[in-house]
Amino acid sequence: MAARIGDLALLYASERGRLNRLIDRIVGNPATAEDLVHDTFVRAMEGSAQEIRDDKAYLSRIARNVAIDQKRRDGR
């Protein structure tokens, strides 16, 4: 995915809203959710050396993980 920055920009435009809703349901804070959407795409760019079969599923998994991590941090 990192080699396809143009594709990533299109994917961001199409998936941002869905990922934002997914994360907001977990963390319960729209502003935090928006920040975590950005974190999701940063992690996707950093950690995608392997070939990704389904970009949307990959992003959803990252988004869910960052949201759960944030929820755990907020609970402390």
C-alpha cells in the first residue's frame, strides 16, 4: 500500500467517513475519532510492506485496533 500513495489518497476519500463512524462507536468522541482515522492511515502507510488483498478490510482492522487502544488509554 505504501507504494500506492495516489491510491491511498483515493481510499482515504472514500473510506474516511466509514472509518470515522466505526471508531466513534468505540471511543464515543467524534474529535478523537477523526484523529484516529488519520492515525489509521499513517499506520497503513508504515506497515504495509506485504501485499494487501483487501484494502478496506485492512484499514478496518487497523481502525478497530487504534480505537481499542485509545479506549484502553482513556480508561486509565
